[in-house]
Amino acid sequence: MVLDGLRSRWWRTRQLGTDADHATFRTLHTASLASPALRRGLTAETADLALRHLRGLLGTAAVALADTETLLGYDGLSTHHTAQARALADRAVASSATVVAGRAELACDTEGCLVGHAIATPLVIDDRVAGALVALAETPSASLLRATEEVASWVSGQLELAELDEQRHRLARAEVRALRAQISPHFIYNSLGAIASFVRTDPDRARELLLEFADFTRYSFRQHGEFTTLTEELRSIERYLLLEQARFGERLRVVLQVAPEVLGVTIPFLCLQPLVENAVQHGLEREGGGVITIVARDADRECVISIEDDGAGQDPERIRAVLAGEAAGDSVGLANVDERLRTTFGDDYGLVVETAPGAGTRVVVRVPKFAPGLTP
């Protein structure tokens, strides 16, 4: 029984881990608490959210964060040292090097003050000093100096990721603006012309088409959100096709098959519209018109969307060059959509284009059914 008890206690100890394991876990956990704020950039708001966790990482009396112009926040004891922390941060930023201050530089009249030593280390983002981290402690130590520099390096990495995220968002917004600019003026003019042709002969249809046109343009030129739902994108595409059918009549036939399970899937805004425009453009090249087939199906963890026309087809090598960015091509937004899908979901989710002269064109889009972090 005694042996069994010893074995049980030994097993529990092994399961709980060593003191070093616990310390590692606490450090990683504290860093994970500071990370979300830092990933939003270096501001007074994010500094306020991150500082107490950074102080937990360093175990100091106080810490401060500054950008290149001002002290963004101070957390901890001895707040009367705020101005001195600001001055040290300015020195670290100006020199692009770690600055150490002793009790002589941090002298104060506060009895029992726990700050007698400070270390200011620059925050460097892509070879550019963006601010400084200041650690304030009671006594100096080599381990604190190293810890402060390591934490500053980690903070710099989080801020660099924040800048990369912002660059990605700016690029995505620019790409959406480019797609909007590529919406053919001829489509707009021709749609309005088709609507006008019904004003006298069929006023009710003219009114319905005008409302569809208004809703289509409202969706296409909306100013918020990089993402949308498959439902919203398909609804806009239906409006577009209704307007095109008003122009082409029986020459343009549409088949739409959508599984209800995938209607709520989140996709990049305007990622299907350009593909449908291409299908209409190439699908009507044959005499007698053509059929546009749009299918969205449930494929376990993925949604698979295909847009197909039975038109004249295209040269596969030219399409490859367009997707590779080696040729501009007349395929509206094809490379743009491919890049946005890869940026959002990874390289496994780029466009797949099946085409050949005389055989029509089929474009396949695969997206995850559930993609964390994407908000329509």
C-alpha cells in the first residue's frame, strides 16, 4: 500500500510537470494574453491592454511602452517615474540602442520607492525603430537586461505581424477597388439601354429591372467588409444575369444549382462576380448563344463552386500566363480573384481553370466551409 501511494504521488508529479515546465507554461500563457492587443499595432489603447501582461513577463515593478513621439502607457508602481520613463524611451529611440539608467538618474523623494533601475530597449519593425519598451526595477541585474531585450524583440515581432496584417487588408481593399473599376462601363450602359427599351412596351418589367440594377450596383460598390456570404454574392450574380438576359434574351441561358448547406459560407467579396462576367463574355461568342452553369456543392469540410460556359473556350497556356501574372489578358479579374483566394485561405485554394479551344471553360473555386476570423 505504501509503495502504491508513492507510485501514485510520483505519477501525479510527473503529470503536473516540473517547476521549469510550470514556469514555461506561465510565460507562454502570459505572452498569449499580450499578443492580441499587440497584433493590432502600437497605440495608447493596445499599450493599455498589453502592459500588465508585459510586466508579468518581466516581473518588474513597472513597465512602459512608447512610440517615436510619446509615452503610450505606464503600468505598475511608482507612477511618479513616468516622465523619466518617457525620457529613457526617447533616448533609446534616438540611439536605436538599449539605454540603462541607475539610481542617480531615477532619483526621487518618494520614501520606499521600488524603482532604482531602468532599461529602455528600442522596438524595431523591419529595420525601423518604432518605439521603446521600458522596464523599471528596484535593482540592476544582467538577467533583467537580457529579459527586457528578449521581450522587446518579441513585442517587435508582434508589431511587425500587425503591420503585415494591415498591409494585407490594404492590399485586399485595393484589389476590391480594382475589381469595381473593372465592372464594364459597357455593361452599365447596355443595362440602362435595355431597361429603357421596356419603359413603353413593358413598364412593370422596366421597373423591376431598374430595381435589380440599383441593388446590383449597391452591392458591387459597398464600402465595408472584405468578405461576404455565398448567399449575398449569388444574389448579386442573379441580378447581374437578369440584366444580361434582358439584353440577350434567349441567347443567354442560366442553370443555377446550390446546396442549401453552403449558403452561409464566407467568401472574399466579389470573388465570383468576375468569373461569371468572364463566362458570359466567352459563353456568348458562339452563334446562337450559350449556357452558363453555376453549381455550389457541399464537399465535407469544403464548399466547391464551379462556373461553366459552353462557349468557344480559351487557350490553356494563355490562362496559365494570366494566373501567373505574366499576361494581362482579357479575363476580367481572374488573376485578382486567384490571388485573393490564396491570400485568404492558402495556396491550396487558388482557382482551377479547365478550358480548351472549342470546349468551353470551367472555373472551380474551393473554399473552407468554416474559416475562423473571417467576418462577412
